Amino acid sequence: MRGERRDRVWAAGMAVLVGALLVLVVWRGVLLIGSATAAGVGIGLAVVVIAAVGAWVLWRSVRFGLRMQALARELESEGGLPVDDLPRRPSGRADRAAADELFERRRAEAEANPEDWRVWFRLALAYDDAGDRSRAREAARRAVALHG
């Protein structure tokens, strides 16, 4: 539980720092727009647009993380959160053969119950243990969408 709290504080701190950086970038963009030169206005507008995209990405990432935490808490309260008992290498990564075996079981569960957010959440964890982060995010997004 201690590590979970530390991770949450770390994520919140990084989000605040990125948010502050985006505010500073927008401020610089506004100053460039106020320069009234063609180059300054053009660069200033580009900077503001890029910062707006960055703010949108930050918001989506934070919102996704909060939703995943809520799903994990709900699954834990139901007793359905899987125990992380995979053997680990010295680096902390899961043993590949054990992770692949777990992944196959989780994939079969998801194929058998494609409308259950719980199996998609567990599949996302299995993808993550197997080292496939992009598919883990896809499965996690599916779990969030199915949860509603």
C-alpha cells in the first residue's frame, strides 16, 4: 500500500509540473503574439496550439488513470483483483514463460466473456506483465468503456 501511495503522489506531482510548464508555454506564446510581428504572431499561435494539445493529452491521461484506479478499487472490493504472484526476474519484470501462460488464461476468459469489464481489466494486467504495453492500454480502455 505504501508503494501505491508513493506512485499516486509521484503521478500527481508530475501532472502538476507538466501543467505548470504548459501555463508558462502559453504565457510565452501570448507574449509572442503581442509582439505584433508576423513571425512572432505565427510562432506564438503555434506555441499556444501545441500547449493546448499538450493540456488535452495531460487531461486524458489523468482521467484514464483515475478511472483505472476506480475500477481496481471496485474489483478489489469484490475480491476479483488478481494477486500478483508471478515469479520475477532480478529486474522486477515478470518471468516471460509464466506471464505468457497467465496471459493465455486471461485471453481465454475475455473471449468467453467479451462484455465483462472485469475480465478485460485482468487481461490488461496480463498484457502488462507480458510486456505488451500498447495492448494493455487497449484492454484497459475496453474495460473502462464496458464499465460505463
